[in-house]
Amino acid sequence: MPKIVDHDLYRKELLGRCFDMFAEKGYAAITMREIAQGLGVSTGTLYHYFSSKETLFEQLVEEWTQQDLLKAEAELESAQTLAERMEAAFRFIATNEDYFLKQTLLLIDFHQQQEHTASHNEILKQVCDRARDRVADLLGLKDPKLVVFVLSLIDGLILGRLYNEEVASFEEQGALLGKMLTVYLEQST
Amino acid sequence: MPKIVDHDLYRKELLGRCFDMFAEKGYAAITMREIAQGLGVSTGTLYHYFSSKETLFEQLVEEWTQQDLLKAEAELESAQTLAERMEAAFRFIATNEDYFLKQTLLLIDFHQQQEHTASHNEILKQVCDRARDRVADLLGLKDPKLVVFVLSLIDGLILGRLYNEEVASFEEQGALLGKMLTVYLEQST
Amino acid sequence: MPKIVDHDLYRKELLGRCFDMFAEKGYAAITMREIAQGLGVSTGTLYHYFSSKETLFEQLVEEWTQQDLLKAEAELESAQTLAERMEAAFRFIATNEDYFLKQTLLLIDFHQQQEHTASHNEILKQVCDRARDRVADLLGLKDPKLVVFVLSLIDGLILGRLYNEEVASFEEQGALLGKMLTVYLEQST
Amino acid sequence: MPKIVDHDLYRKELLGRCFDMFAEKGYAAITMREIAQGLGVSTGTLYHYFSSKETLFEQLVEEWTQQDLLKAEAELESAQTLAERMEAAFRFIATNEDYFLKQTLLLIDFHQQQEHTASHNEILKQVCDRARDRVADLLGLKDPKLVVFVLSLIDGLILGRLYNEEVASFEEQGALLGKMLTVYLEQST
DNA sequence: AATGAATGAGAATTCATTCAT
DNA sequence: AATGAATGAATTCTCATTCAT
């Protein structure tokens, strides 16, 4: 089935070249024509590979999530203690600060369009849930409450970058969280 | 068609009736015509009071921020210890969970439109900064790092409501934060 | 009848302060609200004195034509020969180059709006015809053909200022016309 | 809805059918929707070929200028002396009197819109300058002052058609100019 | 597989004029 | 005499999607 391989390969290649364009203009603002032009294909061709703007974006998210988890695993591999894992995780985020803010905004932007148009997007929800589980594993957090705590803090910090570019560094906040968690867990045992 | 005597009073009344409409459809999605119809006025009249959609939204944010701060002050008045203040704050947020999620989404939505159109919105930034300071006062947090920590967690939790409607309760997370902060502060002295 | 006097006086004062505003934005582009604001009155008041934008403009033209003819007469008073009159006339125009271009554009702009809206504007036509006759008198041109010739040249030169700001000076062209006319008239007698 | 094969060819065809519509209502007054309807296409299609009303008009001017210069050349081909060239030129203009008035008004109308909106239109200026040079060549006028003189007269006469429909004939004025120029040039040598 | 012409409803915003006060 | 709130049709331009080639 050589044709199938080609088709799928080309589709992934197109996806790989999409992120920056989405990030620059936002999900709602970018037009399919712009995407097509940026990719060097016609709108017709774009629609040949992705049946709609929505589908295109869903596949993009699936793709980037896979990649990010692989990278995160590599970064956390050598960390042993909880504090070390926290530190590594926050360092990873800090290093790709811009990238993660773009992702977050893109996801929210996408969500806004859907919210009033159709039912909540099931595909994206699944992708996010699976990612959440793997992150909890990576960090070695058992208590679901603590997982929510840590991930919410991260989300909030990323979002904070929207306006307060100077206020808080990820590393600093990561260290703070590490200390607090350590003290808290020691005490509660 | 009686002539409304007090321009400013009527402007505020219109503002007061805008929030739900914005919240329901989002900043980008709602049209000025829809807003006008919802308010029972013509588009011309709407533009008589607000020179653009952007201005209208800015004034709306200013208005709701005032109101929210007043309410928050009332809620935290009787709280004494840090843990109590945390608890009261998170209870306040939990009670108005939906409302705060709407606000957050609206602000992000608005931000997305501007991001690629013009320079960052100065007016909104000022409103948010002022609010942030008063919240820090209310919570009695001195260390800027801790302020960022707490507010980021709150933002993250609110945003978490977008997908994970069941996962975490604000009260629970507020209690957790209260404990962690108390232990942490005791230990660091 | 003190009221009448006041009314008419005030009307003329308003007129006198209108020209620059019209000139700056053009007849079509300027709004009645802008005119009102520029004059420091309400739109209602403006409509109290001028029943429509069209009427306002017609009266403005009538006013400025009166003034210009008086000034022109003063300038040409001392000129004796044809060449002298030509020279004086072109010097007068050159001195008020900007002003006359503004007038011309304003008249054309006004004309364009009307052209397809209603029948040709009778009032303006009369004003222009009367002015034309007085100018012919002033210049001392008897042959209607020559009057058309000279006035067309002037109009064309003024219009030329639209794009070719540097190309031709009025004085130069006036001198040229003076010479040509003199030679021509001498020869044809 | 067959697919038009040659984009550029179809674009020119659309242009060719635009002039009368612009002429009838004026640049400002005609709407893109009207133009689209008049051409039998959707507004979307119109914008597919011309990215804005401004662009559309610029291309229209470019087109008509090309055509007019070709026609003018054909008309003046056989003329030998200066007086003959003048006569031929004015006859050409007289024959297409209405057409040239429409052009002039259109250009002025267009100019008015731009004047207060943006910087002066470079494209139109270039088109006009090039045309001016070729006309000077055609008429065989060397002295720049005389070129300005003749072209201004023509512009003024065309503009005169706005109000004074009866007053002056182009042929008559052309003959007059021919005589004056001949006498003047003879004398000045 | 690939193209790009075609669609048309819908967006934000404007403005001369009216009229209750 | 003076005000300014109210109107609403009309403007330019956009864009996801389709489909003949």
C-alpha cells in the first residue's frame, strides 16, 4: 500500500509545519487560505488531507502532545526525589515557556469557538486526559488532590505569562512548590 | 422614546445588562447587533454610548472588577488567620465558580483578538494590576512570590473547570493550600 | 426685530467658521456632528440654523463668493492694460493658491454627491454664473470665447495643483497668457 | 459556474465592464455589491480578483489610460503642423467629450476619498505622469511651460462641461489655441 | 491528487436627520 | 433657542467550504 503510506506521511508533514502559523495568529484568526499558502498548497489540497479546520486542529494537538510527553520523559528520567522531579519539570517548562503559552492560548481559543457552536469536543478531552495521567505518573504523585494542585499551579503560571511577563519565574515557583510539598508530605505522615 | 436624562447613569445600566450576553457567546462571537437587540436599543444608540466594541468591553471589565472587589472584601472581613482567609477566599470563588470561569474566558478571548491586531491593551492591564494588589492586601500576603503562587493556583483551578468539571473542588484545594502555607511559613521562621 | 437680526448674524458667524472644516475633510466626508462640534454647538442647533447639509453648503458658497469678488476687485483696481490685469489676476490667484484649490475641490465634491441623487443644483449654478460675469467685467474681456479660454486655463491650472505641485507657477503661466493674448489681439485687429 | 481558466484575462474583462458603472454613480457612491451585481458575480468573487475597491479602481485607470493613448496616437498620426496637431487633439477630445468628463470626475472623486484617508496614491500619480509625457510627445511640444499651458486649458475646458454645457465648444477653443500658439511661437523666434 | 474560482451571509461601524425635552 | 439621544439602513470586506476541471 504505497499510496496510503505517502498520504499519511504527507499529512503528518503538513501538520508539523502548521503549529507556528496557528500560534502566530490564533485558531480563530487564521484562515484556511493562509494555512494553505503557508504550506505551499491550495485550499483544495488542504481539504483533501483534513476534512475541516476543526479536524486539522485536533490532529495537530494529538501530534504535539505525543512529542511533548516524549520530551518530558527524557527530561525527568534521571530525577529521583520528589523535589528533584519538580525541579526538572519546572525547568523543562521554563525552557519552553513561550511554546507552552502558545499551546495554552491555542487550546483556549479553540475551546471558545466550539463552546457555543457545538457540544464539547470529545477528542480533545481524551487527548488531554491521557496526557494528564502520564504527567501524574512522571511526577510520581499518587494523591489525585495533589496532582490537581500541581497541574493547576502550572496552568496558572503559564497563563500568568499573558500579562505579567516579569513577575514570576517558573524555576522560583517550582522550587517553592518543591519545598512546600516536601514539608507538607513529611508532616502528614 | 423618552430621552434618558443622565448619560452616565444609563451607560452603567447598559453595562450592567451586558455581562451575561458576553458570557454566553464570548467576546469575539457576539455581535454588536446582538448586544443592541439584547439591550433593546438600536446599534446606533449602542455606539452613542460606547464608541467601539473594544471600549464597551473595557468598561465592562472595569465595572465588574469594582463590584467583585467590594464583594470579596465583605467576605474576608471576619477572617483572622491566614488559613481562615484562604478558606474564605476559596469559598467565595467556589460559590461563584461559573461566574469566575466566564470572566476568565472572556478576558482571554478578548486578549486573543487584540494580540495580533494592535498593541497590548493598556487599560485592561491597569485594571488587572490594581485588582491584583488589592487581593494581595486582602489575603494578607507579604511575600510577592507567595502572592504569585496563590493567584496562579486560583487561575489554574478556574481554568481547570473548562475540561475537568468533576475533578477538584475549590474548597478542597483551598484547604490544602491553607495547610501547606501554614506548615511552610511556620517552618521557615 | 432684534431676534431676527441676532439669528441672521449668528448664522453668518457660523458660516464664517465652517470653511476650514469643510476644506479639511471634504464635503462628503465631514459629518454634521463634526461640524457642530467644531462650531461648539449641538447638532440640533446646527439644524436650527441650516435645514440640511446641502443648504449649509450652498450658503457657504454664496458667502465666500461675495468675499472673493470684493477682494478681486480691490486687486485689479489699479491695473490698466490687458496684460496688467492678467498679471494682477494671476498674482491674486497665486497668492491664494491653496484657498482656491480647496474651493474647487469642495465644489466638485459637492457636485459629485448631487449628480446622481437629485437634479442639478440650481442655486449653485446661479452663484457661479453671476461670478463668471463679474470676472469677465473685471478682466475687461469682451469676446465670450476669450473669457472661456482664460477661465478654463485658470481652472485647469488650479486643478493641476492636485497632483503636480511643482510643475507650473501661476505667475509664469499668467505672464505667458498675457503675452499670447496681446500678440493675438494685436494681430487680429 | 464554469471555472474561468485564465485569471488575468477574466480580470481584464471584468475591468472592461466596470467603467460605465463607476461613471454613472461616481467612485465614492458606487458600492462593491453594486459592482458585483452589475458584473454578474458575487462580492466574494469580485474580491477574489481585486483585493479592494481602491485596487480595482487603480487597475481600471491603468487600463483606460493605455487604451486612450493608443487611440490618441492613431488620431494624431497624420497631423503635421502644430496647428494641425492641436486641431486633431481637440477634435478627438470633442468627440469623446462625455467620456473625458467622466474620467476627470472619477479621478477627482477618487482623489477626494484618499486625501484625508491615507497618503497620496503613488500608483495613480505614476500612471498620470507617464500619460502626461506621452501626450507632450504626441503634441510635439518641447517647452514644458507650453505643455502645462495646453494641458491645463484642456483640463479646464473639460471641467467646464460640469456646469457650462453650452458655453464653449472644444473645436472652437482648440482653433483659438492653435492660432494663438502659432502667432506666439512665430513672434518669439 | 491537486487546483483555485465561486459563494453569500454576516461582521463592525457610520451618519443625516428627527424630536422630546 | 438649544440640546443630544435615538434611529437603522447601508458600507466594505471576510472566510470556511464546495466542486468543476
